[in-house]
Amino acid sequence: MWYQAELRFLQSTLQKMHLQFLWLLPEELPQAPLDLGIRKLLGREAEYRRIFFELPFQASQNTIYKLTDSYLCKYLYLMLPGDNPAVLLIGPYMSVQLTHKQLLQEAERFSVSPQLFKEMENYYGSITVLNDESFLFSIMNSFAEVLWGGSETYTMVDLQEDQLLASPFPLVGNPLPPEKTMLTMQAMERRYAYENDMLRAVSHGMTHKAESMLLNISQLAMEQRVADPIRNLKNYCIIMNTLMRKAAEQGTVHPLHLDSVSSAFARKIELTGSTCAGHKLIVEMVTTYCRLVNKHSMLKYSLPIRNALVCIEADLAGDLSLHTLAAMQNISSGYLSALFAKEVGQTLTKYVNARRMEQAKQLLRGTMLQIQTIAQYCGIPDVNYFSKTFKRYCGVTPKVFRRSLQTQKEIPK
């Protein structure tokens, strides 16, 4: 197959977007349901073969089909070039977030029994949501140009399942059988696997990936445990705060840093007054915990260096001499000095002074504390030595640095 490399690239890209990528052959039915089980769940199996095995193999050459089914799920499919007929199927996914109210309306449209509604909600909560389909279509257009030799050689056709089926199929109103419970379990497993992937991205500080995955999680994945939508969202925020804190901890961020961030978000969660604010807070949590991993992850350091760095960050005003930090860990000063230089890339004294000067700059920017007081907060009681050290690291004395900041503020915008 001459386009095998392009096909592998497409598959890898779509899998990162958590989109199902399947290769269909005539009369070979995959064991896993292509629609992830919604038709079997609702007793509408008669639609299944028509939509996924008869219709795709009636596809025209050089055509990408965009199918929207009766359940608001979307699929892309196309006939691959070659001697043997094969269809590439992508999906399902959704382009809009269904709210709990909208799902109730959909359940009423399909006459879904109360026994089935929870399972239906779990199903929709597990479907990938693409709020912006432009990237997916760009990828598919690029793939089509490779397959068929240019942008002028193929077409894209929109299909609606409701228009393709001659008449709706009746629903089965029986109580929930064991196989439907299994479908519900599979939907929940997909949702949990997706969330776990996002938390792994947080644990590695991969902000862009974590934020992108968060946008694709359906709001229906936030289980309706209480009637009040704001309280329900707050509960979900509390869960996410805990999970992201644990993910950042797996990224070797010390609890010293995690505790303050987690506590701050706990307060923000309880002050949230709308569902919109709650969703924004979840995005903020993802970004903040990823930033925390990127800034404070100690994965590359040995235990003695991790302990030393945490002690330094915990109290820049304290005694951070090589002797003290070594004695705290019952190791020799020489060993800690050599290990610190090897793993951090500079001497411990130089690192401590640099961190203290960074704190000094923050205090000079954000407070009107006297320079003598700032020197004490930075662990250097001798103000003359503090000023000399500051100038060595920052190029100017603390007084000149503060004066320059005040001058900048006076410049009209």
C-alpha cells in the first residue's frame, strides 16, 4: 500500500484526539460496536448494519462523507483506493456539548425509559467533543490530497441519518438487561481512561495537551449527583482539584508547593457562583498545576538534592549554608556540594544567592519595605553585603532598581 506512511500518521494524530479510527472490510464485522453501543443500548440494532456496513460500501470513489446520525454523533468515512474494497471510518464524536437539559429532551424524542436514561447519559459523557472541527477537516483534506492527487480531485458530502432511513425503528421498552449494563460499564471506562490521559499530561507539565483534552471532555461526564447544577459543578471541581494535585505530586512536585495551590483552589471553588465560572476554574486548575510541574518538578534530581531545594524554597530567610543543609540529611558537606554542582549545574551558594536576589526583586517591586527589611527577608542581615550581592547579580543597587521602577510608573501611557 503506497500510502501506508500517511495512513499511520493520520491514525496517530486521530488517536491523540481520542477519535476512533477503524478499517472496515466487507462482511467482516468488528466485535466492538462501531457506534460505541448506543443503538444496542436503545434497542435499535436494525439501524446498525444499514448505517455502518451497507451505506459505507456504497460510497463513491474520491469522496469523504460526513455523517451525522440520529443521536447527534458524527462520523467521517471514505473508500480507500486499492484492488480490495476497504472503508476508513472515523468517529463517533460530537461538535457541541450536550447539557443535562438537552439530553433529557433527546431522551424524550426517542421515548427513552427512565431505566435507560442514566446509561444514555453515561454514553454521551464518554463521547469526544470537538468544539472546533477545523483541525480535523484540515487533516482529512491533507490526507485526501495525498490519496487522490490534489484538492480538485475529491469532494466532501454531508449525510444525515434521519434522511437516509426510510422510517424510524421502534424502541424496545424492556427493563435494562445485563448486556446493556456492560455497555454502560464500557462507556464509563472510556471516560475514565480519557480523564486519566489528561491527568498524565498534567503530571508531565504538558499544558497544551491537557488543555486540549479538557476541551474535548463532555460536560455530561460531570455526573449529576445533586439537583443544583452549581453545587454539582462545585463537587466536580473539588474532585478535579484533588486529582490534579495528585497528578502534580506524581510529577515530583513537593507537597510544600502543592498544598498552597490546592488550598487556594478549594477557596475559589466555594466562591464560584455560576456554571460558566466553574468551567473556567477547571481550565485555570489545569494550567496552574501544569505550570507547577514545569517549575517545581524534581524528577531529574536525586533525593538529597530534592530535599535541599525544598528547604531553600521553604525559607529563603533561613540558614541555607552548605553545612546546615548537609547536616539536616546526615551527609557530608563535600558530598552535597559535588552532587549539587553535578545535578543543578552550579554551586549551592550561587543558587541560593540567585534565588534570594529573585525574591529581593519581587519585594522591591511589590512592597515599600525598607531595604534593610528586605535584606533580612532574603536571609542577609548585613545590608551592605546585601546591596553588593544584589548589584553583582542584577547590575544595579537595590535603591537604583526601585527608583527605576518608580520612574517607569510615572511615564504616561
